[in-house]
Amino acid sequence: MYEAMRVWVSLATATNGSYGSEMKITEVKTFLMSGGGSRNWCFVKVYTDAGIYGVGEGSGWPRVVQTAVEDLANVVVGEDPMDIERLHQTMIVAMMGHGMTGTPGSGAINAIDMALWDIKGKVLETPVWNLLGGRVRKQIRTYAHAHSPERAVELRDRGITGVKTGGVYRTVEIVDSIRQAVGDEMDIMVDAHGPPWFTAKDAIIVGKNLEPYNLLFYEDPVPPENTEALRRVQENVDIPIAAGERHSHIWGVREIIEDELVDVVQPDSGRIGGITQLRKIAALAEAHYINVAPHSGSLGPVAEYAAIHILASIANALILERLEDDVPQRYEVIQPHLPTVDGYITVPEEPGLGVDFDEDVVAANPPNPNVISGPDPQNGHYEPGTYDERVYYQQRYRRGRELRRIRP
Ligand SMILES: [Mg+2]
């Protein structure tokens, strides 16, 4: 059969005789589960009157996102799910009255938008990467996290070709030990996590001391809100700079891309605003020779599929962040789990996103508060010696000690 005709016939079959325009969204359901510790994952199913449903995920404070998705459902139920761009703009307009809703707002849009792309792929019987222009690659390179040379060697021996370490405490020392252990074949990345007490000058000092290690990138060297600080780091450190995980929508990353303050942009595929936003950001980045390396971390396993389909279909894909050896529910809740083999994920061929999740596993892992630690109520500060104390409050008092390890 003539190929275009076959597609239209399958579309007509799937939509009970219409060409898509008569198909309607009937319901949006949310599913919130624990991702371990203070992480939660918010999944959605968007149902249609054609018997097809799409799956998505929204991150960016998932307990808040769940409520926002339930509110946004009011503007998409009864609408044609094939009109993705129109519904995306409708959801943005619905958010406007609530002010700058940031990542929770775009996380909610992300969840529904992602499910709409899944529906469109299922209706047209083709993978989402095909809807995005077709496949540039059949495999996606991934990197994992390693904070010791032993862990980096273990990952290398499993075929993984990139590792990232985090924080600013002993970072140069850790990078040096990892580089000595794994040699030059493995890519190493550093995420400073942009703590608010870390000055641009601190970030430059650390960055200059990291230059000899030929990092793939230096991530969030300063907090993302002040782009002038990021500009100073970009101009003074000779390592590709990465940022973007805390932003939402194309407007959140516009300045860092257009002013070329980053070499790598890191949209979070759970809270950037969906596949609709990811593809626009990738195009803007391409115009500036900036690579795309989507963020993961608090993100659940459904949102990862949005990143996989984008990276499969764009020229400027760099690498995908991936948690290896995470909590059991990450691997239990979705079908299929795509393993990392020799450092790569194989891009799925199934219609739509190619993933579904198990509602029983969601029910078996009830959510926790997204923030589970805070200052000591007695003395008003984080407990000395804890992670939170080190990251959020007290580090400045020890600058001399911390930087002495970097610059003796
Ligand atoms: Mg990060």
C-alpha cells in the first residue's frame, strides 16, 4: 500500500473513522510514588475516547506537580490530543494567572505534553523520534556518577565511558584520583551544584585547577540565577561549561544559550516543559554550537524516555545522565527497563515513547515529603557535620580549609 495512505488508514482506524480531529481526551490521572528518600516521581496517564492512552512524567517538586496536573486537566479534557502545540500553548496560558510558576508549573505541563507525544506516536504507529524528524542515531551514550576511583573503575569495567563527580569539597583531589585510576579513555565531569555560598571567584579558582584534567564539562559552577557570575566563569575557565537543569521552558535557558554562557545545556526532561520544549531548546542550542546533555537525578524512569527520543533525533546530542544501580523501584515500575550496554542505551522502536508503568508498583511505594531535613529547631542551623550543613550554611566558615586542598 502507498505509504502515506497506510498511515492515514491506520490513523482513521485508531480514531473510529476520523482523521484525528474527532479524537478527544477523556481523563488525566496522576500517580505519585516514592523514588527513595526525599525523591518522589509523578507519572500521568492521559486517556482518550479512542481507547489509547499516553504516559508522561512531571518533576520539579512532584507533590506540587501532581496537584497542578489535576488542575491543568480541566483545560485539556475534551480536546483533540493530536493538537500538541495548541494544547501546549493553552496550558502555558492557563498557568499565566498564577505568576512565574517555574519548574513545578512546567513540570505539570511536561507530564501532559509528554503523554500527548506518546498518544500521537501510538495513533500513527511510529516512535516519537520519528515524529521529531527521524533518527540521527540508534544508541544514546550515557554517563553515571562516581565519587571515588574504585567506583569509576567498576563502571568503566561495565563499559560505561563517562563519570561525573559532584560538590566542591575535595573535588580536584577526587578528579585527580579518578583520572589516575581510569586513564584518558573515560570522560570525567564535575557538577559543583552551584551552592549559594560559592562565589564566582571560588568557581574560577576550582575551575582553573580542574583544567589539566580535560573534563567533558564543568556543571553549575555558580548558582544559575545570576548570569553575570556565570559569564565571569565562562570567560575565565578553559573547560566547557554546563547548566540548565533548574530552568523551565525555552525562555529559562534563552539567555545562557544566546549569550553562549554555556557549551552544554542540560534541560531536565521531567520539568523543562515536555518534548515540545526540549525540541525547541535543542534547535536554539544548535544555532550556537551548544550541545544537549539532559539532566537526570531526582527524575524518574518515565521522563528519561523523553530525553532518549530527543537525543535520538537531534544533531547536537552529547550524552545522557543516568543513575546506575539506583533504588529497586526504578527498575520495577516501568516496562521495559532499557539497560546500559557497553555505555549506550538502544533507542526503542515501539510506537509512541515505548514505555509504560506498573500501577501496582506505584501503589506499593507511597510518596514521602519532598523535603525531609531542615535546620535544628533548637539552635536554628543545620546539624554540624551533616551534608545539609556543609552544602547550605557553614561552608564559608571553612573556605580556607576547603580551598587549601585545591590551591596549597
Ligand atoms: Mg547537576
